[in-house]
Amino acid sequence: MFTVTDGWKEAYPGAHAGILVMRDVANPDRHPELDRLKGELEEDLRSLFKDLGELKSLGPIKAYQAYYKRFKKTYHVVQQLESVLFKGKPIPRVAALVEAMFMAELRNMLLTAGHDLDLTRVPLKVDIAQGTEQYTRINGQEQVLKPRDMMISDREGVISSVIYGPDRRTMINPDTRNAVFTCYAVPGVTRQAVEQHLQGIEANVRVFSPNASVELMTVFSA
């Protein structure tokens, strides 16, 4: 279901790729207990970090910032954290599966993408872009990938990249019942951190999908 290429391993030694496949999930518009946990997460984060410098000094943030700097970009999770921590904005309300992923992403600061498993054409493959690949981003924009950016593809094409995010074709939707979450961990992020991150996503999903099953939870290392 999931493979990594030698090209990815050679380009980014020390990187990791995490995958979590959950079946028989629900995806409600909102869930009271998830809302409560979101509120707790917001309070926890605001109590931990008092300024932007403190946030940017963290190991995961520094690792992603170094990766993004190669492409003249800024790690967007930092901007999302800034919005919650220092601008008083709540975690955005979207469908529960996306919120479950986003909550773990903010807590652990690890880049993650979610997809409807039934809309993918497995196997999924982690590779590096040549710079000619093109896909439709989740916002509907057509995008050509940057050379050497990490990407994940299925048999039909790219489903996500680090710099430009997930695709539209396989996006989570109200009818999603089987989901796959993928985590891009750049060099400098530990394997243990990825494992704990996947476990955190699973725990969040079980808040509103207690009977969901985990088909696969694993981490590949370069």
C-alpha cells in the first residue's frame, strides 16, 4: 500500500514518512467532545508559548523551516500556530476528520495530509519531484512541483507535496468512510515523534469514531 523510493532516501537521509490508515470512520460536521478538546488544545498551546521567538526555537519548527528555506518558502504551520497563539483565533471548524488531523498537526508541529482512501489508487509512493509533475491542489489551483520537493503519488498522479500540500482529487469529504493520513517528517524530526503523532491522530479520530479500525500505522525512514 505504501512504498518509498531510493531517490527519496538518498536525497533526504534522516527523513521519515508516516502513514495511518483507518477504516469505518465517521466524518460529522462537528462533534461536542472534539470541540471541547480543541478548546483545551488552544489553552495548552497559549500557556506554553508566549512569543514567536520561543515557538521558532523548537526542534521540529527549526527542521521544517530549514527545509522550506531551500524553496524560498516559510513553514505554513508556524503561521497557523501564530494565528491561534498570538492572534486569539480559534482552531478553524471544518469536518471532524480534518480537525482531528489539524489538532495533532498543531500540537506536534509535524506536516500532515489527509485523504479519502477510496479515492486513491494504491499503492502510494514517497518520492522526490523532478519539477515536471503537476496536480490540482485542494484549492483547485493547478500546480507544478518544485524540483526535489518531497511528494506522495498514487497510480494516477501526485496526491500531495511538502511545499504545496494535498490534492483535490483525493480530498476528505462528507462521505469519507476510509481515510489515510500521511506525515512528512524532514531531517531533524525523530522517528519517535512521528509515531506519537500518528497515535495522536488516531486518538482524535476515535473521539467521534470509536469503532473505527486501524489497518496500517507505520513509519518509513530514509
